[in-house]
Amino acid sequence: MAVNIARFHPGLRRWLMSCWAAWKVLSNWTDPLLFGFYLILRPVATMLILMVIVHAVGGGDRERLVFLYVGNAFFLLLVAGANAFEVIHYDRDWHQTIKAHYLAPGSYMLHVLGWASAELVTGVFSAAVLLTGGLLVLGLPLAVQPASLMLVLALTTMAVFALSLLLASLALYASHGAELVAGGTTGVIYLLSGLLFPPSILPTPLRELAQINPMTHLATLFRASLGLPVVPPDLIGLAFRVTVMLLIAIHVFRWAFRRAVRTGIIDRRQNY
């Protein structure tokens, strides 16, 4: 039976339609079957690259492989937040529909979060394929803890939403170079979140930044939810940090969007 979303709350309807539109944009470069193969082959390629890296650097060190492997699976989720800023360029520069989105029922912020949700779904799928391959093909010692995994996915979703709103706020004012900023942000997250190596080996200033970074503790909780021998972080403190991060991101985006509307930046295209 078809669901009539016209009866939904305008905010929920806006979010659902944005999820659907983002999925169509992300997958419209090929047919659905080939896109499905792409979603599977991308993490498989990552698995092979990680095997080569660990074998070349660590001589096949199993512990190092597990650490790097799970960290990269978690990184696939965080990349969704960095990619979601593209909705600003799609709406303003390519399709020139940002004014229509602004006038539509529901907040434009929900439109951005809908895009981030679609990106996050692809990230979760790729991470699941990567971890399944590690378990079945490489024989990695993974033991899923369902409750912990659901908790870390919920907190990671909040962190991804916060990251997407912060980068979207920047994209409103950066006609050129926003892609470089997003790429640099993911690089900093990769280095300072304990995904590539433990934060304890970093220089003191960077190590302190890594400890403040909520992504570091989310990565640790993600490893703990997969049964790895790590000390899980304080859940209450982590939830508080992620919540504060999301609230700050919401406030920043609302301020940035209101100012963009007031100053006319909202429809300033790159060819100006």
C-alpha cells in the first residue's frame, strides 16, 4: 500500500523528499545494477589496499591490520558529513533552485540533513561490506556487540549531521574552494581521530586536540562495539560532547543561512 507523505508533518516531509532527491542525484550517473556493484566494489578495493599497506609497512602485523581496518570502516561513515555540503552547490550553482527550496515548507536545514542522511546510508552500506569482507575473507577477530553498535551509530549520525551543517555553512559563503576545505577537513579527521594510528603517538599539542575531538572517542566506541580489546570511553561524556557539537552546528547554520538570505549571498552563483 502506497504511503501518502502529504499527510506527514512539513518538516518530516521535507527531510524524506530531500533523502529521496539526494539518492537520485548520487545514483543517476548509471543504472541501478551498476551502482549497486559500485557500492560493493568500493569497500572491496579499500580492503585490498589496506592489506597491501599493512603488509608493506608492518610485515603482516595482524593487530595493526585490525586497527587500521576498523578505523577505515568508521571513516566511511564520517565522510558522509563532509560530502553533504555539496547540496549547496547543487541547489545554488548547478540547478539554481535554492530560492525555491528556501520558500518551500519546512526548514532548509532539514534539506541539508536529508542529503547527509542519504550520504550516510551509502557510507553505512560500504562499511558493512568492508567489515563483512574482513570477517569472512581475512578472518579478523570481530564480534559485534549489538547494543553498543546501535549506540555508536546513533551518536555518529549526530556527529555526521553536525559536520554536514558546519561545512554547508561554509559552502554558503565559499563559491570556490569549498571542496578543498571539505577534503582538508576529512584529512584532519583521519589523522586526529585515531583512525590511522593511536592518538598516543602524536606530538603533545596534536594529542590534546585528538582527545578533545569527539570523533576520537566515537572511533574507540566503534572498535569496542566490534569486540576489539579497547577501553570504551565514558558514554555520558561522549553523548554530551556530541550533543553540544550538534547544537553548535545548528546554531551556526541558522545564523549563516539567515545572513546569506539577508545579504543576497544565497543565490550568488560561481559564474558571477
